[in-house]
Amino acid sequence: MTSEHDAGGTDPDVTGPPEIGRPETELVRIWRSANVDPALEYRIEETLVSTVSGREALGRSVSAERLEVNRLIVMGLAAAPRRGRLERLLVRLGVSDSVARLATATPALRAAWLLATALALLFALATASNSTASGLDRVIVYLTIAPLVPLAGVALAFGTAVDPVHETTVATPIDRSRLLLIRTMTILVTSIAILVVGGALMGGPAVAAVAWLLPALAVTSGAIALSPRLGPQRAAATVGAVWILVVLLVGSVSGHSAAVFAPAGQAFWLVLAGVAAILVDRQRRHSRYFEA
Amino acid sequence: MNSVTREIRTGEPDDATLVGRMADGNREALDLLYRRHAGWLTARLQRRCPDPDVVDTAVQEAFLAAWRGAGRWKPSGEFGAWLWTVGLRRLIDQIRRQQRHGRDVSWEVVGSEPVDSGELPLALTDTRVGSELSRLAPELQAVMVATAVEGLSTGETAILLGIPRGTVKSRMSRARKLLRTAISEGEQ
């Protein structure tokens, strides 16, 4: 026995010839020398990796510090959720690593949300094709549901219970409100893409494909403005309920179910979205988590 | 059970068990597997690429691939062999990336004084590389080991060895011809 530090178990006690000058270590020395041809090099490697002692001898030719640094990196990366396709795309487009990670780790982008959106759109499609009404009234279900899609996304985008990168979020030197905006943008872009396609399938008037845009902006930014007070989920639920009530109420009073999407209504949603945006911006200035 | 699994001390879980735990999201299992396998993997990859950063990245990616793919791994094979295959592929990916930036990160295969395997301190195990391969020139051996033994494609071999694809192909056919002659002469 040559040294004591092996007491922890690096020496094999099961196989291998007796420890005369450590044959594995000697073999590694020969393997590392320049004058081993590739075939012999490979045979030596296969011989060494076939036993634990051989593997350990090979491993000892690498510095412990180097292995430790790599170990920390591997463990750190394993702790983080994996980078998805969308995230890779964003990084390739020049978005910084951390922003891409936080934007796409948005839980709302997950399959459940997309599935719910798809189901809602199918439902809207079914009602639209059975409807006898004309104009925007024909696609009223679609128009009412559409603003709820980004709203639900935003509600899910924040909160410890549903967030797989919550720890990353807290540990990232981006203030929370900016993060919320990054995620909201991701959600809005995704929603708009889905909803415009869905709207085109509805078969209503062309304006139907975009009539929900301003209401969507208004309810989403309204929910964000309320979330510091109510929490994101409750804020979204409240705003969503108010939205449905308003659509139903205005619809029944005016006799046109899609009245809130008329030009006057659109102007109102635009103003509301603007007010909410100003509120959000003000909150953002006052709530920088990481400012010195 | 192969010799490597048997040798692990009693009380320490074997590789297959650890991979199973990784599939359940157990990071300690990853840690143990890393401590068990990172050394030899790094050493072997370093033997194929002089740039330590490139090697380190490949090692990290191989372990992450093991971590993420643990659920799909079949315990019929040996984890070490699987890890080696993945590590080598990741190394080639990294070398390819470096080459795109105009950096050459391959060892040059140089002529060598043959080592008499009878003088080695350990008897070599029977491997897929027959001793007849040692009769070839080193650069032909390198191509044969990469293609016939490691199972790399012509393109991957070209990247790993830092030589053009055409050279890989011509060396392969030269090596095959020489081996065929050597075998037929041996039969006579």
C-alpha cells in the first residue's frame, strides 16, 4: 500500500493484480505519452475503463480542481429548468440569456394554457358556425373569450405556486416589474398570434380578427395594475369577471351583443388601456426591488 | 452484471440504480455518477482534443444529457459506455463549433515509436481493436478507430481528427486494403 489518502476507497479490493507499483497508474502514464499509436491507445483505454481501479487511475490524470469546477457547473445547470426551443430561438435572435430564460419559463406558455386556449377557440368556432346573427354578433363568443387568453396567461405568469423558475426569478438581478413586463410581452405576442389565426377561422367579418385587441390590452394591463394589490391570480379573475359582465350588460342594453366592440367601445378600451399602462409604469418606478 | 458494476463496494448504489434515481429528479444521484465517471471521461476526451475548455464543455453537456435523458436510458447497457458515446459526440459538436470560428482544436496524429504491448504493466483486455490494426500507420489507425470502432460517421471523424472528409475516406479505403492483404497473407 502506497499512501493513506486512499483509505476512503479509491483502491480496489476486489480485482486486479497485487499493488506492485500500481499497474493502472503505470498504464495511464504510457497512455499519456506521445508515442502510443491510436490503436494501442484505444486498447489501453478499453482495458482501463473496464475496471473501477482503471477508471480511477484515468481520472487521477485530471486535476481535482478542474473536475470540481465542472461538477459545480453541471449541478447548477441540472438545477435549472432546461432551455426550450423558444428560448433557444430568442437567444439566437440576440435576446440575453437571462431574459430569454425568464421570458420563456413563463408557466403560462405551457401546454395547459395552450390547450385551454385551443378548446376555447374551438368552442367559439362552434358557436359562430351555428349562429344566425350577422356581423360581429356572430362571433361574440370568440370576441369575449379572446381577451381572456392573455389575461389568464398573465395570471399564471407570476406566483410561487405555478412558477418552475421561481428561485431563478428571485435570484435574478432584474426587478420584478420589468420581469412581469417581459413575460407579459411574451404572452401577448403568443396570444395575438394564436387569436389572429383563430379569428380568421371564425368566418366573421374581417374586423373580428382584431376587434378584441384593444379590449385584450385593456383587461391585461388592468389586471397587471391591480396585481400588486390583489395578487396576479385574483386580479386577473376580478378583471375577467368584470369584462364578461360588461360585455353581457352592454350587449343586452343595446340589443347588439357585440356592442362593446363598436368604435365607441374601442375608444373606451384604448383609454382604459392607456390609464392602466400609466398606473403600471408608476408602480414600476416605485417598486424597484433591486435598486440600491 | 458486468465486472465494473460488481466491483463497486457494497452499500454504494450501482450506476443503473443511480440513473433510475436521476430519472426521479434526484440530484444526489447525478452528483455520485459525476464523481464516479467525470475523471476518466475528461481524461479520454482530453486525449482527443487539446483545448481544455472544449473538453470541459463536452463533459458538462454529457452529464446534463444523462441527467435529462435518465428517464429514457435502458439499464440493459452499461452507463459508462453510454456516457462515453454521448461525451464523444458532444466533443465533436464543440470542435465543429470551434472550427466554424476558424479555430483548430484537434491533435495532430504523429508517427510514433511502437510500444510493445508485451511490456505493458497490465494485460490488455480483448477489445474490438485487434492487434492487426497496430500494423497500420498511426494516421490510418486513427481513422479506423474513429470509424470502425467508435462508429463515427465520415463527417464526424473528419471533425474529430481535423482533416478533410476526402482524406478520411481515402485513408479508410487504404487501411481496409492493407488489412485485407494482411489477413489474406496470414491465412496462407
